[in-house]
Amino acid sequence: MPSLFSSHQLGGLTLPNRTVMAPMSRVRAAAGGLATPAMAVYYAQRASAGLIVSEGVQPSLVGQSNPGTPGLHTDEQRDSWRQVTDAVHVNGGRIFAQLMHGGRVSHPDTTGLQPVGPSAVPGEGSVFTPNGPRPVPVPRALATDEVPEHARSYADAARRAVDAGFDGVELHGANGYLISQFLSSNANLRDDRYGGSVANRVRFAVEAATATVEAVGAARTGIRLSPGGGGIWGVWENDAVELNTALLAELARLDLAYVHVTATADDDVLLRLREVWPGTLIVNPAVPGGPRPAGPADADRWLGLGADLISFGRAFLANPDLVERLRTGLPIAPVDKETFYQGGDAGYITYPAYRHAAA
């Protein structure tokens, strides 16, 4: 069984360990969706991870979900990210950009545009806006001939990401956002070639991945999935095994760098996906929004079950030196949830590395 601290070949990258910093929204971008010097510090502090996956980055204005999130749909945004990728690389790290189109999980107060989705079905809950939380609005259902341009938006953002120095990109196909909405059995009520059957519901994800591979190469393209949907933003997949095995069969033809799955389904479902996916599998063992972050016992368990890499979310927020803490058995510091989205440096770049007692 591989160790969490053994190396792994991921496309053209040699990862020095099998820890992945999971993508986590921190909503600290500057006006215009620009990356900032503080973001460069934040990611550089965590460069000892085998791989960093950035917070969700919108590939288009209509794809922006929350205020304060960064983008990769303008040249100015692309240029602003170079300080981040340079800082990570100088500190010996590797970083992929997560490309996240919010679809129906957005609001006109944030973008000035009506959100779009596979069907005119609203998500559940409230979305952040510049004017405070607002109920998720009813999206405009995309016309059939509009869908391909939204698939291509991931590829266009991927080109900018690579130009900005990212080592690759991860398509956000999880957690109730646009790709997840197309996969869903309750958010996608279409009766055209993008809805209805499993083959049709996976089509958008496959087209987005195909366009991205054509743009930047398979070795630079991964995808994140939340099998079953987990009810996040009201999204469910009532045929999770059939749907996700069909999707992975299509993605396997593209030879993607990896598939990254979250613990939104029973172990039996995730193990079935391990059986059918021939490439690198990243598992995030923590239940999204669950009571505790993933820890070393979870990592060892999933490495034993066949995962290649283990992603950690909340544990990386409060522990920039998480890899060393895991390696040496040092305490894992708790995270202050009040600072997740508040902005500013506190609870962002102020968490220290472990301080050893004086001799």
C-alpha cells in the first residue's frame, strides 16, 4: 500500500507526496475578479502539498457564483494570477486552477445577469450577494444551441490558466454547480440531447472535458465529481452508479490526469468508481459540510481501498504545514469558521506553522 508520503506521477508532474489541498472558496479576490498578493501568500504557504487545487475560478461572468471570487475570463485576470503561480512554484509546489461555473447558483445582484442552468428549476437555499444572502433565483434554461458555448468556456479559461502559469486545471463537476446540474436527475429536466437519459445527461460534462483537453492537453485536465449529488444546492443523482460509471467510461477515453471524488455517496459507490476508473483517483474522505475534517486515519483507509491521492480541505486552512504535521504526528490545529468568507488577512494568511517548544 502506498504511503501518504510516497511520490506519485500525475501526468508530467512528480508529486512528492499524496496529499492534495482541496479547492475551497475564500472570496478574497479584488474587484474585477483579480488575484491578489495575499492570495499568493496563502497558496505559497501551503506549497508543501503534493498538489494544490485552487478555489473555484469562474470561466465567464455569468458563471460567477459569489461576489469576491476570482476569474479567468479576461486577460487582466490571467495576468493577476501569475503572482500566485510564481509564488507556489518558487516554494516548490504544484497548482491546478479549479474552473467553476456556478450555473443556477448565482444572482443578478452579483453578476448583473440572470443565472443560467439546464432547466428553469431553482436551487435550494440562499446565495451570497453584495447585498447579503438572497434566495437562489429561477435560472434561465439554456437553449440547445447555447449549451456548447458554456462547455467551451471551461476550455477558454483553461488556456488562460496555463498561460498564467498553472500546472493544469480541474473542472468543477461537483457540489451542485453547472456540470453537476446537467448530471442531476432533478435539476436537469431537459428533453433534448442534454437531458433525460444517462447518456444525454453526461454529455455536457464530456463536451466540457473534451474541449479542455483539446485546449491544454489531457495531462493538464482533471475533474471533480460528487457522486449522488449529496443534495448540495438541491442537486441529487438518483442513479449515481449508472450515471457516474457511464461518465467515467467516456472520460477514460480522454485519458484525463485524474478524477477527484467527494464523500457524497456510500463507500460502495465510490469503490465501484475506483473499479471502473483506470487513472489517478483523488478521494476527499470528509463529508461536505460534515462535523469534522479529514484526518490521517481517513487517508490511510482510502489509500488502502485504492485511492491514489487524498485531498484535505479544512485541515489545510488552519495548518499551512499540514504535510509535516501529518508526517510527524504533530497536532492538527482547528480552523476558525467565522473567517472562512469574511475577507482580510485574519484567518487567511495568519495561521502559523507548528511552533516547537524551545529546547
